[in-house]
Amino acid sequence: MPELPEVEAARRAIEEHCVGKKIKRSIVADDDKVIDAGGLSPSDFQASLTGKTIVAACRKGKNMWLVLDSPPFPSFQFGMAGAIYIKGVAVTKYRRSMVNDTDEWPSKYSKVFIELDDGLEFSFTDKRRFAKVRLLEDVDEFVESMSKKKIAIKALLLDQSYLAGIGNWIADEVLYQARIHPLQIASSLSKEQTETLHRCIKEVIEKALDVGADGSQFPSQWIFHSREKKPGKAFVDGKKIDFITVGGRTSAFVPELQKLTGKQLAKAPSKPRKKSNKNSDDEEEDSGEDKHAKKKGRNTELQAKRKPKTSDGNKDDGQAKETVKMTKTKQIKVKETSKKRVKASHEDDNEDAEDSPKKRAKTTKNKHEKVTETSKKVKTSQTNLQQKRKAKK
């Protein structure tokens, strides 16, 4: 998100190009998620700006406001993607806020558009709608109390009520440059560490301002360039970057250089050690019999674990053995019965296969005998009939 350098770059651009000029026209978006006008309508907000002269552009932390020749004063909290654009003037190259030069003007993302009396135009845009635009009667509302807190230094740096203007990447950068672990309790820092941290905050912010908050021009040895890479693939100066969550924010640091100190060092969880083999000296002291006894003991223990449990813990495993024996006997009987059935089935099939021709021959013979017998009966009947006819004659 835009942080102190980006906001300061915007303030300087307004100061250079807009201070001393009168607001000729203004357009305020009808977006109550971004525009917090204290109940004023967009038209009333516009009316409070039009006709007034910009006296100064000020900043407190990551908040910027315009001092007009009379209150109220418009303030801009940049949020995740807020940005100031002056038509025809390069202000910022912050990639998450970028609006293409070919887009319509004012941009569809514009929340406050202002035209000055000399024709110059500028706009406050917000692509993600996390910014806030307010009207303030007193700029002292930006001055917040300073308090010392016993919390992780990274979380404290992000606390705008303590030190306004430092965001996530700047906090990671200054802690890396100062070689301080992000989880180190702020109150536990030594005087030397505190002085180093203060110096690094100034150096990082000033360097970012010198290049107009253009990240591509930040020093190559900054952790900034690798903090968004995937874990395991993030390195700075050949040293691995790890990621943890501090104060609800992902924090990048170099474990090799940023170590916990004091009481926190003792409480820091150590890395899990790999399981190692038994010490070689101990192995030499163990005789062959000792090793055999230990191995036998382990085998006995393993066998005991594998024994089936019984309802009575005092009984031996005789019942379990008997159960196993009965089970095996049943299995043998089932196999034998199955074999007999298969054998009988095969024998029946063979017998049927062998007897089939015999049965067919026997059946044919019986039929032939029946035909012959019937034929004889017919002949006998005919003979008797002829004899009766002759007797009548």
C-alpha cells in the first residue's frame, strides 16, 4: 500500500504545482465508503472547497491534507491504493495505484477532482476503495499521542498512534537494516539498538523520497525487492528470507542476521533436531550379550503388544491360543468339505459323460424291440382274422 514516501511525494507535487492557486471547480464522488464528509452531501462537500485558495500541503504519517484560506480542510488517507494525479505532471509510480495515461480524465476511480484557476487539474483516485477523504476543522486532529508499549517492535512500528507514517514494507526494511528481529519486544531494545533503529528509519525514508518513491530505484541490497517472493525462493545478498506474522501482517526478515536477544532468546523455540543414531561411545561400551539382550527385550515387548487383549487381565493367553486353534480347525474342515464337493461334482460329470452313449444305445434297442413285438402282434391278428374267414366259408 502507499506509505510515507508515496504520500510525501504527492504532498511535494501539490506544494510545487498547486499552492497559491484558487479552486475554480471541484467534483466529489458519491461514494460513502471513501468520502467521509460528516453527513454532508457531495454537492455540499464541493461547495466547501470551491472559491478557496490552497495555502499549503501538509502531511502527518500517511495522511495528507490541504490547508485552505479558511476551514474546513480536505484530508486524504491513502489506504491500499490511494494516489494523487496532476494532469501533465509525473507524481508517483506506485504500481498498485497506477492509472493508465490513456484512461479517461478524470479517471473513473477519481474520488475528488479539483480544477484550479490557472487551468491545472488534479485528482485523488482510489482503485480499491480503502482510502478515506474527510473534511476537518482542526488539523491538530492528526497529532496523536506517543506511548511506549511492550509489544513486538514490528507491531509498534505499524501503530500509527505511536509513529505515524511507517507501513509494512518500511517496517520490514528498517528492521532488516537495523538487524532487529520483528518479534523483539520494543521495551527490551538496548540504547544502541534504539539509536540504530532511529537512524535506519530516517535513512530508508529519505532514500525512498529521493527517488520519488519509485521502488525500482531503491538500493539493490534492500529486502524490499524480495519480500513478495514465495517462501524458499526469497533471498537478499545470498541470505534466506523467512516470513512470519506479526501484528496481523506478513513480515519478512533474515534469520541469519535478525536474531532475538535477551530473555526472548532463551524462550525462542529451537529448530527440531534430526533423530540421530546412538552415540558411538555408548555402542562401544555395550557388549555383544548386552546388545542381544536389549534386542530380545524389544522383541518380547513388541510381541506382548501384539497379543490379543482379554477381559480378565490375570488370565494367561491359553484362551487366545485355543481360540486360534479352533479357528484353524474350522478352516481345515471347510477346505476338506469344499474339496469333496468339487471331487463329487467332477465324478458325476465324468459318469454322465461316459454313460451317455450306452444310455442312447439301450434306448434305441428298447424301441426296436417294442416295434418288433408290435409287428408280431399285428401279423398274429391278421392270421387269426384269415382263419376265421376260412372257417365261415
